[in-house]
Amino acid sequence: MNRRLLFALLSLMLCDTALAAQLQVEVRVNVQRGCLLVTQTRDAGTEGIGVLDFGNITRLDNPAGSLDTQLLNERFARLECNPDTTYQMQVDGGINGGVGDVRYLAGADGTARPIPYRLYRDPARQMPLPVNVPFSGVIPSTGTLSLPLYARIEHLAEIPHATAYFDTLHVTLAW
């Protein structure tokens, strides 16, 4: 009977050991540099980030100064990236062309003389955005970078024709 008792005890010990076995699970994540552009919804494959609207004006020859605007949107377009990610932004000359830091608004009637304007990357309009010249930066520790654009039409010597003026810019972002 001792043998049966010993066998029963050994069986219980083996069962307890099997129930108490420890297992390992390896958990991993590989965080790679990357960004997400947060803007409005896409339209026909092109992402719209807002409008630079100078509004309604009768004359642009006001000696008091220039006409300014900034990117209008429900919220500024922004990059959400890993902190310390390097990014690059470039703005083309628009559909009406541009050279240096001057771009042009063309009249909807096709006969009006184009209106020159400039883009800036700061609200004080001290840092111009030349045509097709990229500038670089680093995403701050918050992981978010707003991409506001500022524009200015300088005082003009000529009075422009009365019509709507337009341009479309292409902004290239890389990270």
C-alpha cells in the first residue's frame, strides 16, 4: 500500500508542476521615423491644406502699405511625426509661374495684368519662401508642427483691372 500512496503522491506532484509551469512571451515594437499629414479631406487625389484669401479690395495702390493674409483653414495643416524627425518643405511657383520669391495671381478674364505676391513661413513676414527652394526643419519634442503659410501683396503702382485673380500652389513635404 505504501507503493500506491507513493505513486499517488508522485502523480500529484507531477500534475502540480505541470500546472505551475512558467511560459515566456516576447513583446516587441520597432518605432521607425515617420509622419502623418493632418489636413482636410482629399479631393481628387490632391490634399487641400487651405486657402490664402486676400479678400475683396478695390485698389492695391494704397500708399499706406501692403495687403496681407494667412492660410485659412478650419485648422492649420500640421505634421504629426516622431520628435526630432527632419522634414523639408518646398512650394512651387504656382500655375501662373514665379521667380525668386515672387509668384503671380492671374485674372480670371485672361486680359488683366498679373498681380505679384510673396509667400512667407512666419507671421512677421520676414522669412520668404522662394519658388522651388526647399527649407528644412526638425519636428519639436511635441511631435506636432503646424504648417502655416503667410502671403503679402506689396503696394502696386498700377491699379489692377476689376476681376477675380487666382493661383494654385503645390506644396511638397518630405521627411
